[in-house]
Amino acid sequence: MKSDYRPDIDGLRAIAVVAVVFFHFDVPGFRGGFAGVDVFLVISGYLITRLLMAEGGGLSLVEFYGRRMRRILPAMLVMICFSLVAGWFLLLPGDYEGLGRSAAYSTFGLGNYYFLWNTGYFDREAALLPLLHLWSLGVEEQFYLVWPLLLLVANRLSRGRQLPVVALICIVALVSFSIALNLVEADPKQAFYVPFSRAWELTIGGLLVFAPPKGRGRTSKWFELSGLGLVVASILFLSPSQPFPGVFALGPVIGAALVVWPRSQSTISAVLASAPLRSTGRISYSLYLWHWPILVFFRHYIGTAMPSAVESCVLVAVAWLVAYLSWRFIEEPVRRLRAPPSSVLLAGAAAVAMVCLSANAVFEARGFTSRISKQVEAMRSLDVMWDWSCPQMVSIAELGSTFCAFGAPWDKAARHAVLWGDSHAEHLAPLLDSAGKRENTAFFLYRACPAAFGEGVHRDFPDLAGYRESCSSSRKAAVAMLKQRNDIYLVVLSAAWTSLADTNVLADNGERQTSKVLLLRDGLRSLIQEVERADRRVAIIGQVPGPGLDLTSCAAMLESGMLRRCSTEMNSEQVFRIWSPMVSALASLVHDNNVVFVDPLKGMCPDRHCATYVNGEFIYRDGSHIRRNLKPETDEAVARMMGLYPALKGQEQNRLSAANTTPSQTAGKSN
């Protein structure tokens, strides 16, 4: 079999890498650009199998692995070293520690397993991990460890006959595809990262080596045209929300195979072999390596948001330039070296060991926390930012438990109140502690299901057994307690209203809704009626404006004086546009003097920007919560900004109606 250079394959590589790069930069029309990786896998399977079978299966394993090292390691190790240096200047210790660990795994070709085991719902956004893209190289490298052994053993046992080898490849492909189909349903994350669910893509490429080429003629042209159409359609129409790599991966995989198989001199091949595509294809490996860390580190520099269109164009151009330099001065010189395979293996192993030790040093030093002050590092700790010592614990016999009490001393307070809700009630505790002391009001925190759920309406949590019953029980217990205790005059309700209103809600008759009206009107209104029958007042606290993106990293880096260009500003127009429906729905529940609606947006977003700093302190813990470890004077200032004091005095602060509340009317006002 010939091992001639095929410029059309470089052209196909160019399409694949451009798709991946544009997908990562959120270029419109490339939402399926991630399928470019699958095209790469088919090409790799074809080229590797062709190399192994080129000399009748006589290629030694030492020579094969030496070639793979020369191809993969140099540019990758240089990119990892660059990332470790850039991380020193741009990452906080926790993030830098993670970078060191992921770099150590990736140098050994295990990056896919690191990201499988260490990324998830509660981790930092995966899109901000500088080496995340090395998962695909991990899949390839693990395939390279096993595939040559299988082929060489099969080739020798079959005594040079192709049929047993082809049968083996077909079996591997079918088993791997079956695993992929199963895992995309059972464990999509594992399906994405492990080689067992990706091997079929590489083996499809391997089968092409044994398929007779179509050569010249119309048939080959239609094969190539159909294949290219499948690849392009996959790039344009696939979506990250679809299960992958299962049935939806067939498009790019079969498409790539149809382009590679004919080995013809058709017009399609000529287009793919054109100078622009061929040149891009040659640097495709370096471009894949470098574009991602360039994008990610820039996002860290500007504060984690995606770059603008102009910035993206500049970054893509920079990535192209760096990729060319990497190909010209790293890939090509190493590839042309004439050294014994054993020497290449030893040199490669030594280089891997040195980079791995450097990366592990970053991990062992916990990201070199000495680079920044403890105060700055604490800003990135969710536990530290949530730390607040409860002033006292009180027993509420009617609820059969003890609860955190704050504000005025419980036994001496003139009035008593209950703060009821989820974590968005919890983050108000220090603020109400400050306000309660001034207004001689004591609170206790009833941390339970949001008050909107329980009677007639409940949240659909199919994976959380007993959630519906628990919410109903906690609500009934609270209402019963209010009817028995005459000393509690006020019920303060708080929750992540916008989040709750956007989740599936079920009525008791099983009808599914996604209506804010159902959630807020039927759920909260029925509760308010029960509370009013117990002769108690209700204060509904609207949701605190949240930036959505976690700005604490930006704030911490700015305070540390490290290299950074980011903004902690929160645009009020955007906040009002998102929050307005929720504000109107909550305000519509105000019907008499016994119900007060407190709208934090008005006080915290008095002009074009919402407050993120008060008294010189950054006030957010994450993308939606106020931190609980603020200074007492800052707690008091934030409480006043939110309008909590008038609510405790019985005034109808920020009483609005759904009919006359608009963002334009409220955006420019302050308390």
C-alpha cells in the first residue's frame, strides 16, 4: 500500500479545524463545529492504520511510537508550558492549581479522564479551563497504545490475509458504537470523554485502508460530494444539546469517510487540495492546540465573558499566526530529525517527565497562594464568602426544632418575625440582622422549600425523592406555627424567584406548566391568604440583581493588582429587561396594607449600573448571592439600599402594580 501524501486530506483537516475554532469563538452558523473533532478522528484512524499496514505490517512498535511522539509531543508540550506561564499571571491560586493538575494528566495522554473526573455542575465553568481541548488528544493517544498491537498481532496470525484483519476492525467498530449508543443515554459525560465510545470513529477510518479506491469517474465524485455535504451539514445543523457521540455522530464520521475513501483526482479533491485549504490543513494540529488557550486566557483577562466580534477576529488571527510559527519552528524541525526511534522515545519520555514535574509542582504548591494576599484568595472561596456566625439559636416548639435567630435579642425584642425561603433568604440574614437591631425586631430563619410550593403547586424534581411531600409538610408546619404564635407579626418571603419561575411546575392535578403566573399567583397568593387569616403581615423581598456571570474572580484579581482587564460593572438595563416580568408578577400580589413588596432593583440599580461595590467592598459571593461576610457597616448600607428598613416599619416600600411597572420607569430612580 502506498503512503503517498494526500493534499485533499489536508484540505479536509482545514475544514475540520476551522469548524472547531469558529465553534469555540461562537461564530454564528457553526453551532455544530465540535463535529470537526470527529472528522479528525476518522482521518487519524485512516492514516495510522495505513502507516501500520504500509509495509505488510512489518513496522516495528518502537518506530511507530517514535513517530507518534515526534508528531504529537513537541508542540503540545510547548503549549502546556506556555499555559503554565500564562496561568501564573492570569489565574487565581485555585484555578492555577487545577491547571497544574490537568497539565500533569495531559502530558501523559490522560487529559480526557482528568476532565471526566474533575468537571461537573459545581465546578468552575468548563469553558474556562485552558487545557480542556486536550481531551481529544487523550482519546487518540490511548487508541494508539492498543490499536498497533491489535493490528500487528491480527496481521501475523492471519499470515498476511486481509479478511481476518478487516473482520477484527469491524468487530471493534460495532462494539465501540454499541458502547457509544448506550453511554449517551446512561452517562453522556462519560460517553463524550472515554475512548471506548470514540474508537469506532477511528476504526471507520482504519477500514478505508482496506477498501478498494474508487479512482476516477463520476461515482468517486459523488461519493466525495456527498461526504463533504454530510460534514458541512453536521457543522451547520448539529447542536451541543444533542446526545453525542451516538447516532448524531454518524453524519460527520460517514461524511469524512466518503471524502477520504475514493482517493480520486476529482474536482472535489482539487478544491480540497487548493493552496489555502492545504496550508491551513498543514498547521491544523498547531491551530487546534493554540486557539483554545489563547481564547480562554483572554476570557480570564477580560473577566470570563466571551470576546466581542472585533476581539474574536483579532484572537483568531493571533491563533493562526502562532499556529504557523509552531508548525514552522517546532513541528517541522522535529519531524525532519534523523534519529534512531529508541533515542526519540527516550527524549520524548524525558520531556514528558520534565513538563509533568513542573505541572505537578504547581498543583502541590496549591497554585502558589503566596502570589496574592489571603484576603484576595478568600474572595474565591464560596465557603469563606458565605461564612457568617449565627448570633443565637432559639427553640420554636411549634416546629419542633431550633433555628438561627438574629436582629434584636430574641427575648428582649419588641417584635418578632420569620425569614422564610431558600439560599436567597439565607443571604439576607446578615442584612436583616443589622436592620433588626435598629428596629428592635428579632428574626428566625426558616430554611425550607420556597414558600410558593406546597399547596396546589409544586416543583417537578423527579430525581429528588420526597421533595413534593417535604415542601407541602414544611409549608403546613409554618402556617400552623403562625396561627399558634401571636408574637410573630411579620413573614418575610425570599427566594430565587426568576430561577423558580423558569423551572417546570406541576399543579396538583398533574398538569405541567412553565408559567410564572401559576408559580407566583397560585402558589404565593394562596400562602398570603393563609398568613393574613392568621392576622400576620407579609413582606415579599424581590430578587437581588445578579450579574449571572460570577464576577468575584474579576474582583479578586483587580484587588490583587495582578494582570487583568475586566469589569465588575453590571448593566442595569440588561438586569431590568430580564427581571421585569418577575417584578411585575410579585408586585401584583400586593393588594392591601398587610402585604409589602420590597424591590431591591430600585435601590441597587439607581442609574446605568447596578451596585457591585458598597463601602469599598465587593458585595457578591457568586453570580446571584450577596456574600455573608461583609463588614457590619456594609451590611447596614446594603440593607438600606434594598429598602429593608421601611418594610420592617410597616410602610409599603416600592409598592408597584403589574400594570404600571416598566424598566424605563424604575431604572433611573433610587430610594
